[in-house]
Amino acid sequence: MKESVVSAKKPIKTVIGPIHPALKEPIKFIFEIDGEKVIKVDLAPGHNHRGLEWMATRRNAVQTLYVSERICGICSISHSIAYCRAIEQAADIEVPVRADYLRTIFAEMERIHSHLLWAGVAALELGFDTLFYKAWEVREDLMDLLEYLTGNRVNYGVLQIGGVRRDITPDQHARINKSLLNYTILFDELYDMFLEDTVLRMRCRDTGVLTPEDALKLCTVGPVIRASGIATDVRQDFPYCAYGDLDIKAITPEALAGEVHGDVFDRIIVRLLEVKQSIEIIQQSMKKMPIGPLTNFPKLMVLLNHIKQAEGEGIGRHEAPRGEVFHYIRLAANQESPLVWKVKASTYSNAMSWVKMLEGEQIADIPIIVASVDPCISCTDRVAMVDKGRTSIFTQDDLRRLSRKKTERIRQGLK
Amino acid sequence: MFRLPMVPRVLKQLFNKPATNPFPARHLPKSITRFLEKVAAGKAELVLPLEVPEGFRGKIGYNPEGCTACSLCARVCPANAIEVNREEKTVTVYAGHCIQCGQCTEVCPKNNLFMTKEFLTATTDRYSEEMVLT
């Protein structure tokens, strides 16, 4: 091997990705490294564009629901809730109260399993494999519960525009209560394993700090902004589904430690406490859930015809486990497929916070800092540039010009 | 104070049974095909996969009897896995394309489409006989 002499003044440029064993999804990182220290970070997503929004324009609203479910494997309920709410707003569809409660319950179950999955991944990135296995073993019970209630472990297919497809029957309550009780006990165990472990605390305290000012400036969402001490949560700020009836408060690390660092450890605290909160939300919803119909459109063809005749636009927001997801829908009269479907996944807002978090950190801390955001790269990719002979870097002005052009195109299509 | 709460748990775990169901055998056989041949000959025992719950959405099933080829199923199928020939009144369901959402089973007026509990459907040919239902 050739020995290379590193000058103290000139940092080395290292590229990781788009495909790299350390990354679970394709994203390119460009690090400028001086010794063990990260000086500058740049990132380039855009390697996993799947054209889902385009697919929606060739399918009707019910077909697109299942496409929306497949934007993200983990937040599948979150994206379909946001999509359904957007369509319901655009086509003026009322959702029965029971369906709202059921949506809440399924969404919170998803949050528990997503946060436990993240806890496992974080432990893996820290090199703490025992904890990784433990977290995923704990998660399995909830996956079984979701399979029992919805018929599948992932991509539950339980939502429908205007309601839900499956009910929780009284004889299923016993199984749910057993699982929730199990998780209440397990939560104390997980709490002990994650937050009382000295090695884990030493590793994560004050690494990957994101100050509240930066968090606000970069428009981060979800557990990332809450770990920086800013109590924002769509469920609390703009209640939807059944969240308005329930007792929900955005969780910040202050609740536990009394102080906010905005580091990786705080993100662990926030996610673990949210697991506990979700258990409480499910218990509350199960008690308060009224009896009633599941949907106002039992006949699917009536629903499709209603959406076909509707004209207008709608937005749907949902607090997914990773942060807020946002869907925009534009429906045109006498057209089955939506005219525009725009999806903003939560990692889209959180990706730029990596730059602030990683600067000045050690190389060994890169994996855990990257994982602490709970990134979902393929959900984020909404654009692919395929034109040949153009510059490969698009500046802000270029993108603005292109998006204005697209908006104009859509407007013309509306007339 | 220095604490490692994981250590006693790991020691306890040493005496616990694994949480995973050892499917298809306790130890991974060198060749699955040869192992299955042995099972057929009665020389080895197959560890069965866990039971799936009621309402599980497995491989799609289709019963052509009484089907009117109304094409409602094809209209709601997100994967376009159902092909309807209205002239000959035949329906072809491509299970290899199906995403098992179960939407067609709900919309079918004659209940000719249904979800089975079958989930071991891995195959090298997605157009093989058992994957194309007519």
C-alpha cells in the first residue's frame, strides 16, 4: 500500500455513496476531512426516483391510494392518511367518527413499530448489536398485532378514501390490550437499556448537535426538531382525525432530563418517550371510540364516480413517525385520475440538517448522526433530471424557473 | 456511576429459547431441494411456518364459476394485474403482479375473487401455471 502524507492544511475530499455498504439507501455524501474531523459536508440525493406521482396521473383515486401506501415501507399508513385527507378535502367527503378513531389507532401503532425499528438501527450504527436484536425482537409483537388487525405486516391496505376498510371488533380487544400491556412493561426495560447505559450516553451526548435556531431555519420536522427543544407536532398544533379529542402534547427532551442539548441522545429520548405516548393514545382511543359506520361510501363505484365529478384541490398533513408528511391533490372534473399529486416526505425537510450536525464531528460518529435523523431517502426523491447536454447542477434560480414552468403547464391543463 | 444494564439481560438470554421460528429446519440445510426431497421420503422433519391470522391477505384466488366479467376488479386494481376480455367473458389474474391489497375481493359482486392464506409463492417464473389464474 502506498503511504500518503497528509498535509495539515489541506483537507481530504471523501465521497461516500450513492451505493455504499454503510448506507441503506442511495444517497451521496461528500465529506471534506482533516484528520479525524469532518470540516465540510455536502450531499446529493436523487438516485432513487420512482415516478410515483406520474403513476398517479394514470390511475384512478382508489388505485393511487395503494401507490401512496408504497411511498414508504415504514410510514405506509402515514402517507395514505395524508393522501386520503387531501382527496377528502378536494372532493368534499365526510369521514365517520369511528373511522377517524381507527385511523388514529393504526397510525399510532405504526409510530411504535417505526420508532422501535429506528432504535434498533441506531444501536446497530453504534456497534451495539445486542441492543439492536433486542429492539427488533420487541418490535415483532407489534408487527404481529398489525398483521392480526389488518392482514399484512407492512403495507396494511386498511385505509379507504372516506373511511377505513377494516374494523376492530370487540373480540380483538383482548389481543390488543395484551399487546399494549406487554409494551408498557417492555417500555421500562427499553428505557433502562437505552437511557441508563453509560457507554451509550457517553457516545451520544453532545454528538451531532442541532441548535434550535438552526432547526427552525432549516424547517426540520418531527423528532429532529422536537429533540432540539421546539415543541411542534402536527397532532398537537393542527389536530386531525381523532387527535383533537385526545390528550396530546409534543414531547421535548426537557420532559425527562430538564435540559435540551439537541444531540443524538436527545433524539433517542424523544423517540422512546413517543413510544410511551403512542401506547397511551391507543388506550385512550380504544376507550373513546364510538360505534358507527366505517365509511360513508360502502360502494366503491359510487365513491369513484363522486371523485370523478369533483373539482378542486386539497391538502393532507399527517405527523408521520419521521415528521410531517404533506400531500397536495388537484382534481379536475370528469377525470378519474388526479391532475396533480405532490408529495413531501419528512426526510425532505430533515436532510439539510445533516450539514449542520456533521460539521466538526468525528468520522466515527458519521453513521449514528446520519441515522439519528431516521432518513428515508427513497421517499424523498421526487425529481429526476434526464435531459442530456445540460449542466448537472441546478441552482435555486434554475429550479424556481422550472417549477414555475410546471405550474403554468398545470394551469393550462386545468382550463 | 458506570452502568451497563444490558449485561445481565444478555446473560439471561443465554438460557432462553430463540425468538425466531426455525423454518424450514433447525439448522439451515446445505441444499433446500435435497432437504425437501428428504422430507418427502420421510427422512427429515420440516418445521412448519407460523400460522397466519384470520383475514390474512395471501396469494389471490379466483373462481371462474359464475363470473360475469363485469371488470369492476380490473378498474380498482392498482397493479393492473387483472385482465378482462369482455367479448369472451374471461378474466385472467396475474398473481405475480398482484400486490395483495385485496381491493378486488371487496368490489367483486359475485365473490369470485378471494384472498388465500398462501404466502410461500416464490418462483422463478411469474407467468407459470400457478401464478396465472384463469
